[in-house]
Amino acid sequence: MWTQLLGCILRECSFRALEALIRSPARRAMGVGCRFGDDALAYFSERLDPERMRGALVSVLKRAKRNKAFDDTVLIGLAVDGTSAGRSRFWRCRLCHPVYDASHQLRGHRHQLSMISVVGTGVSLPFDVEPYEPGDSEYAASQRLLERAVQRLGRRFANYVVGDGEYATAPFLHAASDLGLHVVARLKGNLPGLFAAAQRRFDGQAPSLTMQAEGNLVELWDADEFDPWENLRWSTVRVLRYRQHKSDGKVVEAYWLTNFSSRRVSSQTLYRLAKSRWEVENQGFNDGKSRYGMSHIRHHHANSVLVCWLLMLLALVIERLYRLRYLHRGDRVPYTSIELLRLLRQNLFASKAWDTS
């Protein structure tokens, strides 16, 4: 277990690489008592309990909040999103989903999952995943994920949940409200009535606020008197439109809906809450796949796949809290993730000459 966690922190994304580490002089620095092979890691991961792993991640988040890791944040958010990670040519486990091309020919299999992350705090902490079972969907998996997260973290841990337009449905919005969370969701053409009403309202109007954000000019339109659509229990719907003018001349426009009142959250704050949706994409999926081996299937077994994903999240959370909160003391700028990785690797081996003959 310790070997796998350290391997994730060191960004070794295969059991064979971990076997090489513990058969090298690095084993003593890693605190591993004995040598073992990649097959032992595979058998062990098949038998680990993912619920214990999820409990460890939740306990880290609770401790981080108690230790004031989020004290500079007024509103703590949870972001949910789905992705695919890990492909195989043949069906290997129950989490394998077939992939077809445009001519309906089978091209292989992939694994799909939803992820939830703490966002809007200055340190993004993805802490749980929910794989898609056969016949499952992102919408259903994300809803299960959100319910489990709030149940374990507590209703007072976070203030809002943010998601893409797929989550702008009455059942999901009601479920989030029942969990004590406000919702910030992307408004697209899947709600044509509200979307058209917002366009009519804002087109031809001057923006209610113009500001600078991350070196870009941002225009905001904000109104909270829109009628809810059929089956939505909200009394009114608030809609924010932003138009972001980037330095390369590109203009990005998006609409967002929420049940935050304008008295509780300003237009400027609501814009930042909406933009926190991208943290699960950039600091969750992108970092997980490009840096921590999330797309690599270490051992093709359903429980092993899930456990390895959760171990990767635990390593990522520990690394970020250590680097951005524990090490960020005084006026010194925190290490980047690659700088810390290089320091860890430099200290794994004793300073002696290698016999390469």
C-alpha cells in the first residue's frame, strides 16, 4: 500500500516501475521493508477495499479544513464531471465499455468515470471517482458521487456544486438543493426556453459590470428574475452571461444559471464560481492523465482499476496540500509540482557511484 502511494507521488504509473524502485537502493529511502514483484502488487490491489480509500481521502479533506487550508475562501465548491481513462483492445473487466466508429464497427474498449473535486479554494483537491457500470451514464454516476461526498464530508463542508450543462436538469438541481448545496450550472440549448429568454434579455443591453480577470477584459450581464421551467421547484432562476475578451483576440461567451441570490453573491463572485468548473477538468483530469498515469491500467481488474484511481487521487491531494499549504510559509514562493518531484527523486538514492559496466 505504501509503495503504491509513493509510486503515485513519484509519478511511476506501472507496477513494473514500482518493482524496479523497490529492487533498487531507493527502497530504504522509501521505507519499504522487503522486495516483491509486480504480480504481488496486482494481487494485492484486487483485494483492497475502495471504501477505506475513500474514507482516507475524506479524512484528509476534513483535516485540511480544520487546519485552515481553505480559510482564505468565502465559498467552498464541489465540481463534478465525467471522462474516459484507460483503453484496451479487448473486453477485460466489467468496467470495459465498447467503442464504435462511425460505421458501427467495434474499435476497442475504454473505461469511463465521474470525478468530484474541491474547487474555488486556491488548491484543487479531487477526492473521489465513480466508474460507469454497464448501461450507466455520467449523469447517474455524478449524482451518486455527489450524494456520497456530502454524506461523508457533511452538509456544512461545501457551499455550492458547479457543473456543465448536462447537470442543468430539475432532478439534479433538486438533489443538490436537498443536500444543502447551491448550484451553478452551464446554460445551453438543452433548456431552449430559458436560454432564449436570457438571450432576448441581454442582447442590446450594456453589460452590468466590466472587469479585468487574469489579464483579460470580462463583460458581465446578470439578472435573477427568470421564470423556472416546468418541474423546477425554484421560485426564480438567476442567469449570468459573461463575455471574455482574450489577449489573442478570441472572445468566449457563456451562460450560467444558479439559485444564488444577487444579495448573497455578486456578479463578480458568481463569475469566479462558474470558472471554478474548469478546475476538475484542468487540475483533475488533465493532471491525472498527463502526469500521474490515470489513463494507464496497471492491472486489468475492476477493483484494481478503481483502487488505483483512488490511490492516485490520495497521492495528488497529499502532494498539493504539502506543497501549497504546508511548505508555503513566509514569503517564499511555493515549489511547482515538477520542482518538488525532482527534489524527491534526488533524495531517493544514496550518493554513491553506480556500476554501469
